[in-house]
Amino acid sequence: EGKEVEVPGLTLRSVLVRGEEPEALIRSNLDFQGRSCYVLVMAPNAPSAQSAAAKGEVVRRQAELSDPELAALWRTAAMMAEDHG
């Protein structure tokens, strides 16, 4: 259960920083609430995201990720920190 934020004209693509490729496991976005942070989420095509979606859920815990997905998550986080500080 997250906080719902509505910003007229703002779309996911507006804040997407990394992960728009169809094969991407991880998406990195600017924070919708304007906080100075990046938000990393599993891309819709990631196996864990597909498994969760089949149950009507979303991925909430790192324990739900496979080893390759977990490595991709942390690798993306490290790249974001290196590239954007």
C-alpha cells in the first residue's frame, strides 16, 4: 500500500531514468513526490514481477527475487549512484 500521488501531465515515462528496454529487469525512476532520490522497481517483464502479477500482487521484498534479478537490482542501484550521485 503506497501513497497515491496524482500530478497532472506526469507519466511514468516522464520520470523513467533507466530500464525502458523491453528486456530490462529493473526500472529506475525519479521519485513521483519530488524527493531527491531514485526509485528502483522490477520491470513488468521480470520473472518475479510476472509471477507476482499472476497472483494480483507486486514484488515487495528482495527475498522474492531470483539471484540474477537481485544482482541486477543492486548493479542498477550502484550504476545510478555512480552516474548521478
